[in-house]
Amino acid sequence: MTITSVLVANRGEIACRVFRTCRELGIRTVALHSDPDAEALHVREADLAVRLPGATPAETYLRADLVVKAALDAGADAVHPGYGFLSENPDFARAVTDAGLLWIGPPPEAIEAMASKTRAKELMGIAPLGDVTEADLPVLVKAAAGGGGRGMRVVRELAQLEAELVAARAEALSAFGDGEVFVEPYVEGGRHVEVQVLADAHGTVWVLGTRDCSLQRRHQKVIEEAPAPGLVSGVSDLLYEAAERACRATGYVGAGTVEFLVTDGDSADGGTAHFLEMNTRLQVEHPVTEAVFGIDLVALQLRVAEGEALDPEPPTPRGHAVEARLYAEDPAAAFAPQTGTLHRLSVPGTRRGAADGSCRLDTGYTDGDSIGVHYDAMIAKVVAHAPTRSAAVRALAGALERAAVHGPVTNRDLLVRSLRHPEFTGGGMDTGFYERHLAELTTPAPDPYAPLAAALAQAGRHRFGGFRNLHSQPQTRRYRSEPDGTEHEVRYRHTREGLAADGVRVVRATPGRVVLEVGGVQRKFELATHGDRVYVNDVTLTALPRFTDPSEQRAPGSLLAPMPGTVVRVAEGLAEGAAVTAGQPLIWLEAMKMEHRISSPASGTLTALHAAVGRQVEVGALLAVVQEEQS
């Protein structure tokens, strides 16, 4: 069968990624969209679009019946699932084929065997834990369906297990439409290494090397690379053999990823590999494999779905590739998701979808788009490919450092610092990297001249007419660094020679560019202003009024919403007047498909409760007030 029209049963970056290949192949594209996504980039880029009424994933992208109907109504002859949502749902795959549509993915039976992590482990001879005891700790609660870190919880105390099971089920149900979870041993200090596979219907299985995905937060990958550095040949061979065996055991067809946790050991091959799961879909991090092997995995997925045979052997890998995920989140605030308008996204040296060895930018957003609360917080993926690992890492860190990301707070600075951390550059990282280093990686490193540059740019914007004969009195402006909240007060003067400030020579000051000479060295600042936010190179500032507004002051013990979202739970029996203890979970918010727990800052009495289940709240909304007990 020749594919002429593809509906992508997904949104955002992955939908744009699939559309790009389809356009190159002359295939018509069909987008789906919820109401919040009506003007999203993937909708604008598609040839046709079909509305799914509603906002939440459960109302829209998780409705298999609506997705199949949309494909038929739009005249599509094939469905690509992307990743997440219904991509690993065998019933959805069957519904697609039962409707006479071509499914661009593995057979439903293979999905059934491997996409459920519980059944996959049974197939690989691994049994999940039954009744958990103290001796089993720590353990990992894990969603049986889906991925991306959703529905996962590390439990170190037995008393916490039941609450974490409840939270994981709720999160998995919201993200994947399946609340099944299981418990397995939590292996600490290991490396997350995976193997990309691609199989056709004629018995050929390509094993496309390894990827290291050890840098994770909330069990979701942040930085990935190919090939995985530092693996001895014995371990690599073991991973390749296990991945091919999993494919052949299930009659697998299409793209997939077999994931392992590799730990140091005393064996002759230098380590031990623990099977984690098989993802029966394209992975977020597939571009690093594409770069190293010089292939287009989406194009190959389409070829395989059409019944074509792969070449007997895959291409020869070349060089090294590293990918970083740019998220709208605040790493210093427990990675709290952020929302708002993305005023500008520009990463120097990258091109969207580049596959020719240069840096690549994959995104579902463009300037002016809104980042909302309903879906994943990922803004873009930035990928660098070079002949060596060190060259690829350096190129990626440099591209991110020079990026203009104007809008919500992001993890950009964390990515740059992570890529330059000696543990990462030396290839010695494991999944505990951020547990060990997050505090140092998120410590503010303010540029002392950025607030001055902002003030001088603003002064240059409003300065008209001639100079006075005498030096003017110093002018003062106040700014707050985002997201750490540090406040700055800067002073400058108007003189006969122009703008001046102590300790520097003002070479140039215009609204968009300031040049300062400090100690004989010229420093250049590019500026952009959106409302009260001022973006100075890679620094974000908020312009502050001269005097504080009393209405903005909050009572001590106020619990504010750290992000926009929906209140999904309130602690049982919680009411005004209740006694609470420090660290006690009080309120749960859901934002961007993740649950976020808000706990009491101190022991005392709950004097106000404004949160209610189902209530939509904006960032900074007052949820409750705890009056601390006096000792």
C-alpha cells in the first residue's frame, strides 16, 4: 500500500517532526487539535486539521474513537501515533486497522506484549514485587503504560508506599488513560542506556546502537546522547543481543527502543545490564540516532508500514550526537512547570529539522505562541552532531548559552551547566546526577552588569533634546532577577558626554543594544522588552516600581500556587482550624500532566483554605494560610 495522507494522533513537537518528513515525501498531513491547541504550530503546519472538542487529554488526544473518526473524516489512509498519549495502546492500534486505516507502528500483539511494562518483564523472565517489605526498600512505583516519567515514584519509607501508589495511579490515568501501576526494586547509581531498533515485516532487524539517557529529573530524560559513552564491548554486545531477542520474540515490526539500567559490577565484561522496558514507539530522543547513522527514522517507519524491506544491514555510524530538552520549568523550584507567552525562540547555529550534521532544532512552538497548562512542558529539543563527543557537547552548550528564549522561565541555564559539568564531560554520570548536583547547578550566578544594561537601554529609549550644562542627579532603577528573585538597584547619570555610570564606560546605549567597557574590555548586551520583563543576553529581569504595592504583600505562612493548574486533591479532613505539621502534604495540583504536591511550611494551624477540588488556579494564587505555632 502506498501512503498518500497521514494523520498524526498527537500534538506539538512530534507532530511537527512527522509532518516535516511527510512533506518531503509528498504525503498530505492531517493534524488533530484540542481547543487550547487551535492555533498551535502543528495545526498551522498541517494540510488539514480536525478539532477534538475539549481541553484535557482525557477529552481529546486520549479519545481513540474521536481520533479514528477524525482520520476517516479527513480522508487519511494512515495514522502515526507519535509518542505518549495513545502511542502504546494496542486497542487503539486495532481500532485504526479495524477502520481500514494503515497503522504506522508495531502490530497490536507486539504492543500488547511489550508496551505494558508488567507483561514485558514477564516475557523477559522478570517478576514485579508482590508484598513490599522494609527489606525491599527503596522501590520504584511505575506506570504499566506510557513513559516520560509520569506515574513514577521512588519510595524509601514503607509508610509512604500507599500514598505514592494512589498518586502514581492518578497521574498515569491522566497521562495515558490507564491507571495500572506496579512496584519494582529501585536500583541506584546506574546508567540509563537504551538500544534503538527498527524491524521490517521480512525478518530484518536493525540494531541502531546505544543511547545514554542518564541525566533525568522526575524520571524524565533531560540530556541524551548517542552512542552511550564508556561502555565496554561485552556490555554493548549484551544489550544488542537482548534488544534483537525482544524484537524477534514478539514479531516486532517498526521502530522501538529497549531500555536498560547498566550498573558497575565485578563481572569480566565490566558491568551488569538490568532490563527496564521496551517502548513500542518512536522516542523523544530519536534525533541523536538519526544524526549518528545519517537516517530519517520517520521516513523508515513509513517505508516499513508500506511493506518495504530494509537493507540487510544498517548504515555505518559516524561521530557523536547530544540532545538537550528545553523545558518551560523552574529547576530551582522542584522543576515546577511554567506557562505564558513564548515571545521569542532563537538558537544560533541551529536549523529546524537539520539532518546534515549541523545543529538541529525540533520544536512545536514559534514566536508568540502560548505555553499552556494542559500538556507537556517541553518547548524544544536542540541536537548537536560532531566527529567526537567533546566537540558535540561543546557545540550544544554554546548554542544553548547563546539562545534567546524570551518568555516563561526555562531550564536553559541548567542544561548549559550540566553539559559543562566535569562529571558529564568525563562520561561518569548516572541517574543520580541531579540528586547530587542540582543545588550547585541552580545556584544563581548573576551578571552584575545586566541590570545596568537594562537601565541604560531604557534611559536611551526615553532621552530626547539637548544636554544640560551641569551633570544631572543620579537616576535609579530597580530590577528583580528571574527566577531566583534577587533584587538589584542601579544608578546612572546623564552627562554632557552622554549616559554614565560608576566603574564603567558607556560605549553605546540603545533600546536593543548596550555596550559597556569594563576594565578595558567591551561587553555587549542584546536586549528585548516584553511588558515588565527585560531580557538581557541570557539574563531575565523584571522591572520593579519605585515603591512596593501594599496589596501585593501576603500574610506569613501563605501557600501560593507555584504554577497554573487544577486542584485535584485536598488532604482528607483538611479544613480551617485544623492542626498541621511541617512537611505535611495538604494540596495537590495537576499541571502539564504531572501532579505537584504542596506541603505545610511549618507546624501550626490552618487559618484559611481557598483550594477546592476542580478549581483552576493561576500562578501565585492563594491556596491556604498556615499560622505557625509559637514555641
